[in-house]
Amino acid sequence: GTTLLGADDKAGVAVLVRLLYELVSDPSFKHGPVTVVFSVDEEIGTSSSHIDLKKVDCDFGVTVDGSELGELDVATFNAEGASFSIKGRSVHTGSAYKALVNAVNVGCEFLSMLPPSERPETTRDKEGFYHAYSFKGSTGEAEFSMIIRDFSKEGLKARIAYLDSLVALFNQRLGYEAVSWSHHHQYSNFADVLKERPEILNLCRQAFTDAGVEIKESWVRGGTDGSNLSNAGLPCPNIFCGALNCHGPYECLPVNSLRKSYDIVKALVKRVAEKQ
């Protein structure tokens, strides 16, 4: 394509196309019913809205959208997207004293009040963050967008409450509704869903062993199709496809990792067949 996205997730597509080929061409490949879904809009968190789980009709699923060799994602972020609008007060600079309200300055000050220690570049492991990724404006009006991430629902609610308090603070100080905002759900952590179905992760762990891959269970600092699918009723952990440095110009795909991803998917299908 024409975007930076390549191995993520064309590698996962390749794994599943190969699986389909083997399922129909190899009579010795014993398997139960298998449904393969190719989804769209995963990167903007809306892929599950295109999937009819009644048609999928499966006990569980596995997405092939993780990164490095050995990764098995057992938790994801809870995620919200947010948009902010700022109304300034544009006045000629010659008579601006105590009258002009520069929307650009208000926006910059607002963002400066987010904790510097809670940005993507200053957090790791199970720490959440705020990430402003676009900003445009003029003296009269400005707008910016951000994503909000936390592994716990309570933590995400606390972040939303903090942003609410900042909006109220600025509006009170400026004396009018200068700042307004809205936020929307993107995806939810699937950890609690998977805890209720431990047999699913156990099957995945066995498949890793069968394929000779050392497992690295991960709390992925992002989301997958499985995040929303799990919370919609289809438990769905995520395994690696092998892609590295995703979403950037240094994205690459070690061929051995891609092959091992396929070996695990094949082993998982066989394991489930043995259970039936």
C-alpha cells in the first residue's frame, strides 16, 4: 500500500492465508470447524463493528497481530479518544491588553498541565498515559486531539475526571466557556474476559510449546481486534506475527518469526481438534 503499515498486519494475513491453504490441501491436517476473519479499521478501534459474531459462531478466537517472536498478549489497554475545542477572543494587538485571549496559548498551557511523567515516551510496562497527537489553531480558535490509555477501568476514569477538572479550571479562570471537549470509547482491556476462560490461554501456551517457541506473556501497550471482540462475547487473545518497529519507517519482518507464527496457529488448530 501507500502507508507505513506493512508487516502490521500483512504478516498476520499471510499466516492465515497459509493456514487456509493447508486446511484444504493437506488431508492429514486434522482439524475441527475453523472460521477465519479478515477485518478492517483495527488501527482506529472500530474493526469489531464490522463483524457479526452470530455468523462467526465460535467458542473463542485468536488474533495474529502481535509483534516480536514469542509474544502472547494476555491484556491490553482500556482506551478513549478525545477532542478539544478552544474559543479565543481575537483583538487587535494594539489594543489587546487584558482583552485578547489567544486560543493557541490556552491550548499549549492546557497541555502543559498534563503530567510530563504520563506520556508514552516517559511510561512503560503497566503505566498509562495521555498522548496529544494533533494540534491546529489561530488566535480565535484552536483544537487538538489525544488518546487516553490505562490498563485499569478505574485508572481510565480517573484520567477522564482529571481532564474534566482542567476544562472547568480554565473556563472558570477565563470567565466563559473557552474550552470544551468530548471523548469516545475505542477499546477495552480483555484481561478479565480471559481470566474467566483459562482454558483458552492454556491451549495457546500448549501450542507455543508444540511449535518450539519460548512464550513471553505480555500486557501489550496498545489494543487489538481481540480487545473489543472479547468484551463483546468472543474471548480472543493475541499472538505475534513477527513484525518489529511497527507504525514507523523502520518496520520490518524477520522471516523466521513469521514462520513460527504460522507453526503456532497450526499447532493451536490441532490442539483444539484433539479436545473435540
